[in-house]
Amino acid sequence: MAEPAPQLTVVAPVFNEAENIDPLLARLRPVLERCGLPYEIILVDDGSQDGTLGHIRAAHAADPRVRGLSFSRNFGKEIAIAAGLDAARGAAVVIMDSDLQHPPETIEQMVALWRQGYQNIYGVRRSRSGDSRVRQALTQRFYRLFDRFGETALPPGAGDFRLLDRVAVNALNRMRERARFSKGLYAWIGFKSIGVPFDVAERASGTSKFTYSKLTRFALDGLMSFSTIPLMVWTFVGVVISVIALAMALYFVGQTILYGVDVPGFATLVVSVTFFAGVQLLSLGVLGEYIGRIFAEVKGRPLYLVAESIGETGGPPDAQSVTDGA
Ligand code: UDP
Ligand code: MG
């Protein structure tokens, strides 16, 4: 008997989450049953080194509605989500973490709102208590900065946990950018949006897969993909410094005419030369960050490579057809 086409797809990126896969599926199933739609669960294995892939295979063998894609290496969570969205076939797609920090039960509320016509239903964290204090402080700083300079407003507390209608998924699938800041993309596409509050749970098992260096990269990607302020700032700095330099030039010319040549000033000279060398290198560095990103986009490499598909999925199923899908 052919199973009905999935109406609801759950996409979860997994990276070394062997212990979490079975508990996740066990908690998801009853919720999805209650939603009353034919469903599929797509686990995107982001180059795991532990037994994650084996667990996905076993889960698929037990229930073909569980499907998987396995990357040829670790491409990062943002890319894993992109692959999941490519593969999803549902009319509604839920994106969630695989460590049970996103409570599956919230999906029921999301589906109810989707049935009311909402297209971009995002989970809103009530608190971030699962994260370390340092990380919470840095995260807060980043979002304040983004709020100020980002060209897209992010709803506070919203993350990857969300339900997207097919129109929103199709919109996201058209964005093949490599430096992916999903949170920004979700907000950028718009559509009829609404938030659903949820409590972030403790990680079911294992530790966070995000190191501070990964988070820094992510923060830079976010700011640079959604703001040109870092580029424009140098115009302003340049204008201010030029005005000061002009004033100083006039002052020195006047002084020389009135009092003759004044030789001392070595310290001033050294300090200003090093200071402006610093300013110039900094601005070059910012330019370099953008150029590096332009370079990455221009190369047009595929977003990800699939080494193995477990079960049939929509979208690019094998490495050959995984192009950037223009
Ligand atoms: N993840 C991934 N690739 C990575 C890092 C993380 O697919 O390179 C997945 C991970 O398996 C989890 C989700 O992204 O399902 C969130 O990661 P994690 O829980 O480590 O991050 P945190 O909750 O600390 O933000
Ligand atoms: Mg987590």
C-alpha cells in the first residue's frame, strides 16, 4: 500500500547526536499522530563521527516515514537546515533541534496556527537558561548590535524552532547563499508571521556543538549578510579624520608663518602614523571580510554534498544533482 504524501515534514539537523535520536523520535511521534496529518521526519546528518547515521538507518528501517540525508562532512547547522528544507515535501515544515531543547509538544500549537492561515510561525524562547552565562551575555550583545545595524528586524527570542508554510519554504529554497544566517532569512522573507512562546529545555544528552569560534563566525556572517554599516562606517571615519587633518594643517601653516619652523613633534608624528596605519588596516580588514564572502558566493560551489540518502526524500537526493540549484 502506498503511503500518503506527507503533509507535515519535521526537519532536524543532527551532528553527533547518537544518544538523542531515539528519544527525539519517541517524543515526536505521538505529537505528530495527534496533529492528524501524514508526516515525515527528515534527519540531516551533518557529518557526524559517532553512531548517529546508524541510528538514522535503524529508525528508517523501523518506520519509513523517518528519512535521512548524510553529508559528506560537517557543513554546519545552517546548511543542514537548508538541505532539510530542500528535501522536505510537506505543505508545512517544522524545523527543530535534535537535542530535545525544542519541546516537540509545541508543534501542536504551531500546526493549529498554521491551520488558521499563518505561514511563518516561530517559537519564542521564554528564557535561555540552558546556555552558559558568558554565552547569554555575548548573545544579548550581538542581538542588540544587530537590532541597531541590521537591515532586517529580528523578532526577539525567535530562533530556528518554527513551522513554515510551503510558500515560505519555497522562498527560503531560492536563497542559496553560503554564509547563511537563517534567523535573518526567516525574518527577511516575511509572510504572515506569529510567535509561540516555549521554554527551552536542558539538552537531553551530550554537549552543545557550538564552540565560541563557531558562534563568532556565525555572528559575523549575520551582521555582514544583513548590514552594510561595517562598510559605511569607514566613510564617516574618513570624513572626520580628514576634517581634523585639515584643521591641523591650517594650524601648523599659521604657526609656521607666525613663529617660524618648529622642529619638535616626533612623538606626535609617531603616534599619528601608527594610529592611522591601524585605522587603515582595520578598514581593509572589514573590506576583506566582505570580499571573502563575495568570493565564496562567486565560486558557486554547491551548498552541501550528500554522501548517502536514507529513504526517498524530495529535493536533490544525491550528490550528482546537488548543485546550487540556481
Ligand atoms: N548541529 C549541526 N551541525 C553543527 C552543529 C550543530 O547540525 O555543526 C545541530 C545539533 O545536532 C543540534 C542543533 O544543531 O540538533 C543545535 O545544536 P546545539 O544543541 O549543539 O546548539 P545550542 O543548542 O547550544 O545552540
Ligand atoms: Mg542545543
